Amino acid sequence: MSTARTLRRGHTRTTEDLRALLQAAFVGELLAPSEEIWLISPWVSDIAVIDNVDGGFTGLEPTWGAREVRLSEVLACLTSRGTRVFVEVRPDEHNRRFLQRMQAQTAAGTMEVRRSQVLHEKGLLGDRFLLNGSMNFTYSGVHLLDEWVRFDTDAQAIAEARLAFRARWGQG
């Protein structure tokens, strides 16, 4: 049985597969938060990751209301539920707004940010999944550009990624 799914999107066809995958991953996290979440993306924007326009996910966080929920809000909610969030980005002006929103919404010590001028890897890692591929966590990455991502639930792949991320941060 396969533990991974690969999605490819091209600019010549419209697909919501990437957004639906992100939504499913974050809804799963809100239901059963990971101890750690790693967001690795050279460029990151405060993209909508949960479509709550119809109010269907209001039970996850009643204060959100019927609207699209942004990445910073979901990560901040996870920190309030005990998840430590690690974010690695390039030291680029583009990332500043997202990082400011995150830092304004999270308690001290619940989020760590690392900036790397040579960062090219992209991924999202929780306790039960690894999402990696070519996609930056930006509007263009999710909706416009030719991208591929792999969503993996294999315990060994998750453990290897966590060890690699921790080693880069001097924790391994």
C-alpha cells in the first residue's frame, strides 16, 4: 500500500488539488496537533489555507467565523494548542509581512524563525506527514505556477526529514 501521493499542476489547467491538500493537512493538524510543525519555504505569503466561507470548519476555531483562514492564523492556533512551529525562509523582504503576522499572533517561545540566503528546499512537516516538492507557500505556488508536491505519511520518510531539519537548526 502506498503511503504517498504526488500532485502536479500546470499553468494551462486550473486545479484546486494543491489547496485541497493543504486544507486537509491543516484541518488534520487542528484536530490532532503535532508536537512540531516545520514550514520550509524560500518565499512564504499569508495564503488562505482553509476555506471556511460556508462555516463548515467553525468548530475547529469558533473565532474565525465564515471566511478564508490564513496560514498565519492556523499556525498561531496550533501554537496555542502546544505545537512548536519552526519556519525557515530566505532573508527577503517578501517574507517580512508573513513573519510579522506570525510573531504578533504567537506567544514567545512557540515559534522559531531561521533565515537562510541559500535556502531552496520547500516542505511542510508534521508528526504524521511530510509535504515536499517544488512549491513555495505563496499564492503563485499554490494557484499559478507549474508545481509538483508529494504528500507522504510513511513514518521513515517523516523521521528522516525531521532529523535533517533538526540538524540544520543545530538540534540534531
